[in-house]
Amino acid sequence: MKRFPLPDPGEGLTEAEIVSWLVAVGDEVAVNDPIVEVETSKSLVELPSPWAGRVDALLVEVGQTVEVGTPIIVIDDRSEDDTEQDLGGGEAAAVVAGDVLGGETAAEAASTDEAPGAASANLVGYGPEAAATVRRPRKPGAAMAKPPVRKYARDRGVRLREVPGTGPGGTITYADVDAWLAAGSRPVEAAPRVEPPVPVVAQVAGPEHEYLAGPPKLSYGRVPVRGVRKATAQAVTKSLFTAPHVTEWLTCDVSATMDLVERLRDAREFSDVRVSPMLVVAKAVCLALRTNPELNARWDEDAQEIIYYGDVNLGVAAATPRGLLVPNIKGADQMGLLELARHFGELTRTARDGRTPPADLRGGTFTITNVGVFGVDAGTPILNNGESGILCLGAITRRPWVVGRGAEERIEPRWVTTLAVSFDHRLVDGEGGSRFLADVARLLADPALALLF
């Protein structure tokens, strides 16, 4: 019998929540089979089994948050030594943290074209039996699906092991789950949908508006704050009450940017990537930071110094089912539009799937956020903790706009948006913030000006 403890994900994280068990007591597992889905404040990942054997016990319930090193599962590996053993918190835990919580599962590493020795090295600490079976194929019937698909199936009472997968390598997709349900297969104890109760508010009497039964009462219940939501709350609170925020707005004509977006969408080179106004905004921000480096910097309180970054690691605020994530593109200022578009696409996919590697969530130097996608005109963004600037893009809409000069002045319908920049007033003064915002607006109004930067 061997116990598997929750591995250390690094980055100062000390706990994780058990989101779902991918195995049940009595199931047979092979080395690297996914056994549990856990969520830290950084990412949602699957942990693989370090041993082959039968699941003897699940030690932690779904929804429970446990500390690093806590045993979460017992696996009977049918070894001669029948005593329970812990995997330990040394090399093996580090491997799990590096290969799994760092963004690549051991199973994915083993599926590459590396030499057998290289794959075995990724499992140092798992024991000789693990190294010997690292390329062992997945056992028949084991379900392969991304976390959002697992949740989709779980909410509908579908056991994934019974669903044929049609995705790459037999991966189960949303369509596979729907097809399984449409075929008349019976859900497994599908959870009934519970409608939230109507708020119950106390009655008000007379012009004095005195409550007859005390203050208004809402009966929606409580939701624990954990994972990404908890980390976001802590980060924005620290940022807001540490850095003195200043926000400026500028409404500008971005018709030329919209024309450029349409041309790029028709270009053969961009046929396999998604092109949006945010791509042009990202490039404009990178160019504007060259002449306004104080917005690509941070305040070092301990040393009483301003640290200027040599590269732009561009953070992109992404709304996901798990909450707000801000992964960043390393060295975005060194990329052309096509390369930047590809990184944007990958960033979006991994964020939506809950697979953003922790490395992509740290080291950002400047952030952009898009509230326009929700139809909002503008906002006052809060700085990502440790950064000195953040740009907010509002909705791009058709508005009447004055164009031309003198006798040529006229009103035309144009594509218009409102930009907002928040900055840390300790190292960015009003002039610097205004120049940066004006530079971004100029580039969006006339993208050809990029040749001058």
C-alpha cells in the first residue's frame, strides 16, 4: 500500500482544492494515469498516478482544501511489502510539481518523441517500477478529457469512461458527451438543477419607511472564496492600497485600425490565427512603451528604487470560468503581428481550458484588459500587483465624428473607442501617463505611424 501526498506546486503556494476524482475505489490504474483534478490559486491541473495498482482509498473529499504533503489517495501496488508508504515530499513531489503543476503532465512528457532515458528521467523519485513503465500505454477504458469537458459531463451525470472519444488520441469532446446523451444513454445519478430562491425582503410600513421585520434578508446562501477568486481578491486589494492609482481616459477614432484588422483577416499569412482589434492594441502598447519606459517598470519599496524592465512581458486579463487570470506573453515587444497573434490564440485557449501554466502567470510587466467585449464603454482598471501601468480598451462602436479641417470639416460615422490607462503615481507622473495614452491613440488612429517607432 502506498499513499500519494499532495505535491508542492512551488511559488509559495501551500494548498490546493480537490475538484474531482477521476478514479474510484477498486479501479485499476497505470503509471501516469490521471487520478485527480486539483485547483490552486494559479491553475487547474490533473495529477497522474506515480504507481500502477488498484485504488484502495480516497482520503480527501471533493471540495476539500488540503495542505501540501497531505496524503490524498492510497494505491495498492501489490508489492511484497504490504505496509503503507508515503511517496514523500522530496524529489518525487518536486517532479509532480514541475511536470504537472508547471504546465506539462508526466503523461504528456512520456508521449513525446524523446529517448526512453529522457522520459524516465522526468520521473526521478517515482521508483524503478515507474521508470520502467513510463511509456506504458493508457489502460483500456481510461477517459481522456480536458477539465471543462469533465465538468460538463459531471454536471449531466455522465460517466466519461462510458463515452467514446473522437478527439485527437481518443480525447472526449463536448460533442461526444452530447452524442452519448442523445443516443439515449442513461446519466449516472444526474444532479437535479436547483433554482436559486427568490430574495425575501422585509415589508416596509408607512412614509417613515420603518422595517417591520428588521433589515432586508436575502436567502441566496453563501459561496466559499477560494482558488483564483481568492488569489485575485488578495492581489487587487494589495495593489489598490499599495500603489497610488491615477486613471486617465481618451476617446479616439480607430477606423484605420478596424480597416487593418479586416485586411489582416483576408491575408494568407493570418489564415490560421484569430485577428482582433486587441491584437493591434497590444502591438501599439508595446511600441508606446519604448518611448514611455516608466510604464514598463515597478517600484521597489525596500530598496527605494525604480526598476525598469528591458522587455515587455505583456499581460492579458482573461475572464475564465474559474475567475480572472492575467497570463502574459514574454518578450511581446520583440514579436511581429503574426507571432503575437499566435501567442494570443494559445494564451486564450489555455486560459479557457484552465490549463495556463504558472510560469505564464508570473513575470508580467504591463497589462491590457478589454471590457469592450462586454459592451462596456470604459473602466478604471486596477494595476496588476507589482506593475506600474494597465490599459483598458472599451467597446468599439460606430459614432458620429468630426473629420477634416477648415472648409473640409464634416461629420461622418466612424469607429470610435475609449481608452483608459491607470498608472502608479509614485513613478509615473501625469505627463508620462498622458504621453503614453496619446501615443497609443495615435497608433490606433493611424497604424502606419508604427514605422516611426
